[in-house]
Amino acid sequence: MSENPFNIVNPNVSEERVEKASSEIPTGFDETDTVKRIEKIISSHSVIVFMKGNAFFPQCGFSANTIAMLGQVKADFKTYDILQDPELRMAIKDYSNWPTFPQVYHNSKLLGGNDILTELYQNGELAKMFS
């Protein structure tokens, strides 16, 4: 039986840490062209998480796990709730050539989804990226 990926980190992150790290990027982002909106969002912060929900209220286990891992390694990140922006939700799959969420961008490049972050977390590389 494989390890449950949702139990790899302690999800109890201090409220102060979550408040600092997860200022959600507002949907819409003052851009009508979806690709330009994606590019503006990605370039607006060093770590962007496109996810279902936000860091305060993740809407799926994979998103919750990704946020917990980023919090555990003290990454400074921003979230974008794709459930509030259906047009962007569809377009970013083509933009990134990545079919699932969450999608984590680091320095404007796709780092991966929950599976990649879990692997990076487990082998210590995620902590090195944000130390």
C-alpha cells in the first residue's frame, strides 16, 4: 500500500504564515485577453499556484497538499482560484500543456503539479528551492 500523499506534511500552518503567503490574486486581473492575463499573473510574483480554491479554503485534496508543502518549506507564494475564472481554467491547460490542477509556477516557469511537488518535497529539493 502506497503512502497517502495528503499526509506528508502537517497542514496546520500558522494563520500569520498563511496570511502572508497566500494573498490571492483577484480573478480578472484587469486583462481581457486570456493568454495575456495568464502571463501577467505568472509574472506578478515569483511563485504562483493556480488551484481549485485558495490557500484559506482549498477545494481539492491535491491543492490542499500543494499549499501545505509550500507552507512547510516557507515558500512565499500567491494563489489564483481557477474555479472563479472558467475561461482561464481552460486556457491555462493549453498554455502550460499540463492538464491538471494545481499548477505551480516558479520564476515564470511551470514547476509542475501536486505529483511533481510531492516528489520534490520528499527528496528535499523543494526546501532547497526556497531556502
